[in-house]
Amino acid sequence: MSKLQFIRAMLAFGLALITQPVIAAPSGSFDPSFDFDGIQRGTQQIPRAMALQADGKILSAGVPLSPQGDIVAVTRLNTDGSLDASFGNSGIVTTDIVASIRDQANAISVQPDGKIVVAGVATEPVNPWHNHFLVIRYNADGTLDPSFGNGGIVQTYVSDYDEAHAVAIQPDGRILVAGTAYTIGPRDDFALARYNPDGTLDATFGIGGIVTLNFGVDRYGAGIRDTLVDMALQPDGRIVLAGKTVDPVNYDMELALARYNPDGSLDATFGAGGTVITDLGANTPDYLTSMALQPDGRIVVAGYTSLPANDTVLVRYNTDGSLDASFGAGGIVIPPVSPSADSAADVAIQPDGRIVTAGNSWDQANSRFDIAVLRFNSNGMLDPGFGTGGIALNNPSIWSHYPSAMVLQPDGRIVVSVRETWHGGSNYYVARLFGSPAAVPDLKANGRDEPLRMIAGGLLDVTASLVPDVYLGQPADYWVHASSPSGQYWYSPNGNWRLSPTPLRTYAGPLMDLAPRSVLNTTTLPAGVYTITFSVDNNMDGVMDETWSNSVQVTIQ
């Protein structure tokens, strides 16, 4: 365990604060506060996508376990992992498109007003070989929204065979749906449609609300098969599409990205005329499975490459579509997860810039696939404070487990949807893992947790202990601040408190083993009621993206 001493000085106004380590489960392990064991097996659903509501409730969309693959299913869980009884039928909503053979949800998003938008595929009743974009909007309680399309449902014909795989909500309420359109040739194209809030196609976008894209032709003049996987909406309104294309000569899979302007035209400032193709190795299939945007606009894609076996891969692009040389090796990271086979199914960005992937890894000793959640620092290096060396492997049974989607909660915990398979059968569940380091400073005033009133004449002692000690020596930011109705006071190394509406870093330096006592001077802190908070983050960037923090309420007289 490493002990973090803050600053030693004399205290004019009194108070004794002691922090003690709180031993918690390791990061990357199952969270037992989520449905008692970290796993919710009662969703009765094959989940293909997940979303997080503003109130913390968890949505998943796919198809029900029975009848498999026939209708759309949406499930909502409470923050503790229990099914939300206020949503649909005991937490589950199913929608069958009349006379359709196969309906399926592949993507889900939540509007600011709480309405839920699902995108996927619907099959023509008279021609089962023809599929179309399917978009459904639900009210917050799970009922169909009659103000959208035909009773809450919209079907869009792009080509003979269409499947939607991504959905995003613009700030103005318009809805973007992206997927793949199969056309005569044969070839597959990226397809993108934009809808008005009422479900009608937006005529100001592309041609009649729709744009399609093919990345080229092969050596015989035939169209290339392009498959869309994911979509992201930039704050400036530009739209990034990600998926796979086929090398026109070697016919191996390559990563493919495209960026559109808000009017549906390709963005010429991105890559080559709006498109980017990345080949991770000659004659080697590369598979893109998911994408996420960083706050600074850089684009992170995840998936796997087959050189020499299936390996998890992360690629980061600059805002212009070029590979980011500051990330991994020339913009590419292939982490050492398993010597046999591993892959990433989904990727997400934490507020502090760290990158999380969820996928699977082959367990040679037990002949099965385990859940593999990885966390990377912003430079592409595995985060040693997560799991074991940045890798958390879990398996709640003796069978194989394959994550399909993931969301990150604001507190850093990780929620994944998982398929469990065994000989002749399968099951599906939602699990939650710890994402934060295993300890948080526990602040006490004179050994008590409750608010305390003190008079002048005591000492303010601070001891901060962090678990695990892998952070020892890493650069860190330290913050001490006191909140009151009159504003935020920030503590400086010279023993003064400064009133400031923006954070002022107290100290920057490496985490180290020091004596367990530190004394703060509060002579410049006016009398009043304060919430005193001690915070540390494990990067030295001057941004208050705290990793550990805790507070205590104190009245100084």
C-alpha cells in the first residue's frame, strides 16, 4: 500500500481529519451491488446494443430469447441491476412489425426528453429476401410514440436488402440512422439516413434524406462489399461512419471510415475526399467492430486483426483522418491479451481520456473464451491500475462468454452485455464490473463521519492511502478545496486558500511513500461551513479529472 502525504503546515483553526484506506474489490471484477452478484440473467433477451439514460438506468436492445429473432426487444434495468417495473411489462418491451417475418434491433439511443429510439431491420412480408431500415421510437415508459412515423414505427427502403446498425440523436432532435445497403452488382454500401423528429425523411440531407457510399470497385469492375458497423456524431454536426471494406486486389478485409458534413456531402478535409482505408497487414483480414470519439475529436476504433491469430486491435485517428503517431506504434495498438485468440467487441472513452474495450480472450487452460475488459491510458499503453496490468479477465461459469456491447457509467463502472454458450445451447446476461481503482480516501473528522463543528486551536491532519500500489511513482495532480455558499476555496502549497470559480491545482508530482500525517494551514480560510474535499488523479495534466476523492463537512468558527 502506498501512503500519500500532502502538505505540512500549522493550523490556526481546528480540526483533525484522518483518512483510512477502504479495501474494495479489484477493478475489473464483478460488482456485487448489481443484482447481488454483478450479473442480471433475467432480461430474457439477446442484446445487441446498450445505452445509458440520464438517470443511470440501463437500456439494452435486441431480440427476445423466445421466439428467437422474430421481434424487437428492449429491456430497462434500474441502477442496482433489477428489472425496471415501470418500463413495459416488468422491465421488458417487445414490438412485432405486423405480418413481418424477422424484426431485429441493432442499435439504441436516448433523446434528451427521455424518449428511446431503436434502429434495426424489418423483413418484407411478401418477400423474405428483402429487408429494410427499421426505426422505432418509444416513450419513456416503453409505449410506442404515436407522434413518430406510423404509430411509432418507420421503415425505410434504401435498396433490396438493408440493415441499420447505428443510431444517433442530433441536438435539434433529428435522428441519424446508419447501416448497410445491398445493391445489384453485387455490392454492399454504407447507407446513412436522416429523419425529422416526426419520423419523415429529411429532404435537406443527401438525396431525399439518404446517402450511400461505396469504397471502390475490384479488378473486374464489380462493386466492393462495404459493411457499416458504427457511427458517431461530432459536436460540430459532422458524422463519422466506420466499418469494413474489401481490398480490391487481395480481397482481405480492411478498416474503412468516412465523414459527412451536416448536409450529407462527404467532408473533403477528412482522409482522401472524405474516406479513409487502413490495412493493418498485407493479405490479413482486419475487422472493425466499434468506434468512439474522444473529447478532443480524435477517433478511436476497435476490433481485431488476424495476424497471425485473432488479436485485439485499437487504432486512433487524428481529426483529419490521419493515423495518430502519438498513440501506440504509429496509431495502432495490439495488446498482449492471449497467445491464442482475443478480440474487442466494443470501445468507450472515459472522461479522463482513458480507453476501455470489452471483448473476449481464449483461455487455453480451460478451453473456453473469457470476458476480457481492457483499459488503456490515453497514449495507448495498458493502464496498470486496472485489473492485472490493464487487463481484467472474468468467467462466471465453465463455459465461453462473448461480450457484445458496453456502456460506461459516470462513476467509472463498466456494464457489458454477454452471450454465454455451451454445447447445444446459449444464454445471455448483463454484468457490471468495477472500473475505478480499489480504494478511495475515507475522510473522518476526529474519527467521525458526520458533520463536525470545531473551534480554533486544533490541527488538521490528512493521511491518504491508495490501493493498489501500482500507482506508486506515477505523475499525479493533487487538489484540496473547500466548498461553501460563498464559493470554492483552493489550497496552495504556501498554506493559503484562494477563492476561485475554476479549479486551482494544489500540487503536481509523483505518488510516493511518505509519513502518514500532513497538516494544512487554514488561517486564510474565513469562518463558515465547508465541504472539504481531498482529490488525486493519476495523470499530471492540470485538469481536474479526479480518480480518488472524498469529503467531510466542517464548520470553522
